[in-house]
Amino acid sequence: MSSLYIHIPFCKSKCGYCGFYSLPSMKLKDKFLDALKAEIIARKDYLVLNRHCGLDPQSLTLVKPATALPFEEKDKAIETLYFGGGTPSLLSTDEIAELLHLINKHYPIAPNPEITLEANPDTLSERYLHALRETGINRLSIGIQSFFDDDLQYLGRQHNSEHARNCLVWAKQAGFDNLSLDLIYGLPTATADQWNRNLDLFFDADIPHLSAYALTLEPNSILTKQIEMGKTLPIHEDDALRDYEILCGRAEKEDFLHYEISSFCRRGMHSKHNASYWFGTPYIGFGPSAHSYDGTARQWNEASVEKYLDARLWDAGRETLTPEQRYDEYVMLRLRTHWGIDLKWLKSKMGERFSAYCEKQAQSLINEGKITQTREFLYLDDRQMLFADGIAAALMWDD
């Protein structure tokens, strides 16, 4: 299994809290699409070479054939595709269809792949959603953020609550049953009652997946600068903690699985694409600021549309991971999920050196109630997930 990510770096405007690379302008769109298509074709062997020579990410054993073998269709390499950004729904459905056709032409795609597109409500209409479903996109992630206008104004969003609700109706009518919504909690404009009403609207809409994020201040974001200048309300950690506890309680009551710190779903409706990152699956990323991973090394593109166009910087940086770094990444990523750290897997795939170290480091955390152990698994419950970064740091390699 492998995954493919496409970064669309354009937005109508920059949201106040956003820390992702994007441009609030579409003037370079056509040139960008030409460069993107060139990258898709030029890097078509990236995952092929990884599969047939290099490190097998599942077994962590070195494979050394005499020559790299061609990919066969039966290999079913790409199982998830993801259009992120930015605002991918700013592309026309013809442009999206053309990109998918190009990918299908040059990459082996598994039957029934998960193909996700991120969308902002202000870019969606009933007509657009029906046309989008015809392109082959079968999973939609809509950035609602809140169903209340005062929250949306604080965040600098371009849509209103009425349009957000209409988008959910239109998406279902268009045939999207694999739907995900984004909501943001910990807003100074929202009381506990308003956050509960946001969740009421989500659960009443019968959407199978929720991504819920605590509002954080990104360096150099518009919102950070406004707060520093005293022009808008500051955020408070206590609000986020309150809303997180409400969220976890409501999700459990509605039989939603809390399968990652920010991710909740009905059984079987988790994001296969995001899960592939947490399980160390090889992936290839296209577009400015996109990252790739071949099982042994990471590489990344320049976070600049202009450089992406002028210099074709598809390998602006590269890092080969040591076994210790792979261990650290495994610990960090798996602790974010309900699957947790599999000590048996660590021992069989990475060696007893790593499994014994992890278990030793975890013992004091277990005794303090900061991490939970069930047989050979180490994992975090809802409350412990709030401190995942600190707990992961205590398990990192330091020998």
C-alpha cells in the first residue's frame, strides 16, 4: 500500500489562524497546474523504486534486487489519494478530473481507492458538488469550523452558517456518503453551550467522520498578530480543555471511535489516508511544501509557488532516517492513535533493543497513570491524549 498527496496552494483569502502554506490569490493557478502535471509525470518512479529496492517499511529489511523491476498493475500500489491545501475546491471539476486522469495513467491505482478532497463551504454549490462526484472523488472533507457566525467571523472564514448547513445537504444529494467535517474548539467567542450546539448540529446531520481541532496560535498568523496587538479576543487553554472533555463525552455517547487525537468516526469510517501516515506507509507528495517518504528517507518541496514554477524544486531537501529516528517517529505517530504502540511489533520488526527500551521508558509513565498498557500495547486514553507530545518525548531514543 502507498499513498499520494497533492497540495493545492491557493485560497480566496487567508484565514486568521492558518499556519499552512497557501496564497490568497489565484493568478498563478494555470502555471502552477502545468508545473504540477510535470512533477506528477517526472516522479512516476519514486514509489516504484522504493518497492523494489531499499528498505521495506513493513519488515525494515533491506531488499537488493539486481535491477529495479517495473510496477505491475496487480501491485495495487496507491490505495489513497488526497487533495489538500490551501483550498483544493477552488479548482474546477474539469481540472480535478484532468489531474486524476494523469495520475491513473502514470501510477498503479488499487481498485476502489479512497480519494479525498478538502473543500471550503464558500467554494461549494449544489452544481459543483454533483460535478465533483462525477470526477471520481469519493470522500469529501469540508472545513465548516463552526455553525455559528460569530465564531466564523473571529476565525476570518468567508462562509456563513446557513451556507455551511446547505453544503451538507447538497453533498449528500450529490452522492457523498463518506463525509468528514472540520470543527474548531476553544474559541473565545463560544461558550460551552455553543460548543454543545455545534456538536448537536454535527451529530444530527448524520456525518460519519469528525476532525476537531483546538484553536492554536501559529507563528506569524493573522490571528496571532491581532491578539498580540490587542485587536481581538485572546484564547485560553481552559476553554480548549473544557470543550475537549465535552467532545470526548459526546463522541462516546454517539458511539464514535476516538481513533486519533483530533479524529472521531463511526466504526469503519476512519480516514485511510491519514492512517497511512501513522502506520509509516510510503507516500509521495506533489506541489509546493509537499513531503514524500519512500520507507528510508523523507524529501520535501520548496514552500513557494514561485520557486516551484521557476526551478522545479521537487527535491528541495532530503533526510535519510536512522533506525533510532524511525523508532522515534513510530512512537510519536502511534501514540496519537487508539492503536497505540505495539511492543510485539517493535521487537519482531525493529529488534529487542527498541522494544525493551520503550517498555523500560514507559514503566514510570504507567505507574503515574500517564500511559495505559494492555498486554503488549501502550496507548493513551482520552485524557492522556491531551499530553501526547510530552509523553512521546519521554519515550524517545536517548541512549
